[in-house]
Amino acid sequence: MKLEQNEKQLLFSETIIPDIFFAEHLSQIPSDYLKIYLYLIFLSKYKKDIKINDLSKKLSLPVKTISDGLKYLEDNELILKKTTGFIILDLQEITLNRLYKPNLTQSKETVEQVSKNKFRSKAIEHINNTYFQGIMGPSWYNDIDLWFKKYNFDEQVMIALFDYCYNRSALHKNYVQAVAEAWGSNKIQTWNDLDIYDQKQEKLRKIKNTIAKKLGKHNSLTQYEEAYIEKWVLDFNYDMNIIEIALKRTTFKQNPTFEYINNIISDWHDRNLKSPNEIEAFLEQRKKQNKDIKDLKTQVSKTNYEQRQYNNLDFLYANNIENNNIENN
């Protein structure tokens, strides 16, 4: 559909975007979807109709990108789909509703208790000034309050959460929420909990790198291979000294898989073997048992052979007697 606008009006007109968009959405929205959103805001001022194919040509983006972008904008409450098209949503109104509607269910005592928490207030102020240059979006306050309650983080852990995401250039809500969920599932509540968790993660990282190097995996480990290692280290509490024993046993097998190694290590864990000495003793015992079984099989085979030979001699002796009787008759 053709888009026209009086040149003079277009020259002096402005497209206004609320600051809340920059504080809440800009860091997360993909660049192509940002182009779509800005252009839709521009068109909405003039109440213009436009089709997906037209958007594709106008913005030099594939049709699929346009469709995916509209779906993203809708899911993130930037636009609302109607039967006749889309409506650009009022971000200020949406944010205001998010901020104050949930608080209606809170008791007066709870609100007063939160407001009097000086340590928490200082932590939030530090997060705002350090990671948002003093202009943190309003909805972040609700999210931080939710994470405090849901995961029972102390103030140091909450600051560390934002520091962790900021240093990875991933300070957007989905990522922060994912990290908070991971820390919560690992029972991290205090700085000491976080320190222990970090030590375990560093140990796990070193073990993964060591295993990859010993197995000659020059590319990174797959998600499934890493899951095996995490089970050995985190669930079984095995260190590299034990895993090393299992890796050495792969030299007897051509193209060993992680599943093969996992079967070995899982068997040790099921037998409640907890140290390299216990495992070495078990392997030595099994080696001796295998040798005893092999010797026994050899002995049985020898006995069976001798028995067959004896039976053959009896058979020949019986045949000779029978032949002699026939000849004599």
C-alpha cells in the first residue's frame, strides 16, 4: 500500500518514544525487531495500513523476519494484535499497572517492613547507580523485590547477581531471571553459599577442559557430554583423580563414547566406591576374579578333553573285543 505524507508536515513532525522503552526494552530487543517497532510507531501516527509484504520491502527484511518480529513485539507487550491490525501499546500505562496493582494485595505491615529495610534499599540504590547509571527502569524494582522473596537472597548475593550479568553484557531480564533461578535451585542465599558454588563451578570448568584435552576433543564438548561430567562431579562428588582411572580404561576400546565412560563411573558409584584407592582395589580384585575364572575354564576344558579321550579309548577297546569275537566265531 502506498505511503504518502505532506513533505512539510513530515519535515517538522516528530515521533515520540517514551523513556521507559529505553530503560526496559532497548537492551533486549533484537536489532531487526527494533527497526520494525520504530517504523510501526511512525506509521501509527498517521493511522496508515501496511501489509507484511510491504513492511518486508520497505525495511529490506525477509518476510519471516517481519512475522517473527511482530510475534516478539506482541509477546513482550509492545504491540497488541487486533482483527484489523495492531495497536501500539502505551508502555507508561503498562508499567504503571505492573508497579502498583500487585501491591494492592500486600498488607500494610509488609510494605512498611520493606520500606524500613535500609540494607535492602542501599543494595537496590547501588544496583541502580552502578549498572543502570541511576536510571533503572521501574519494573526492575518489582523484579528485584520478587527475587528477594522467592529465592531469599541476601543483599550481597543480589548485587553479585547483577554484577555477574553485567560483566557478561547480558543485563536483560530473561538472562538475569535465568541466573537467579539457577542460583536459587542451588540453594544460594548468602555470600558464603555463593562462594562455595563458585568454587564448585570453577572446579567443574577445569575438569571439563581436562577431560576434553585428554580425549582429544578440540571442539567444545556437547551439552550432553557436559551433563555426564556434571553428574560425575556434582552428583557423585568424584574428582579428576577418579575420572582419570575411567579415562585410562578407554584405551582398551576403539572409539569410546561418553556413555561407555559413564557406565564405568556409574558402576563405581553404585558400588559405593568413593576414593581412587577403593576403585583400584576393586579393579585388582575383579582382575584376579577374571583370571581365576579363566583358569577354571581352562581346567574344565582340559578335564573334558581328557574325559573324551578316555571315552574314546573305552569305545575302541569295546570295538576290538567285539571284532575278535566275530572273527573267532
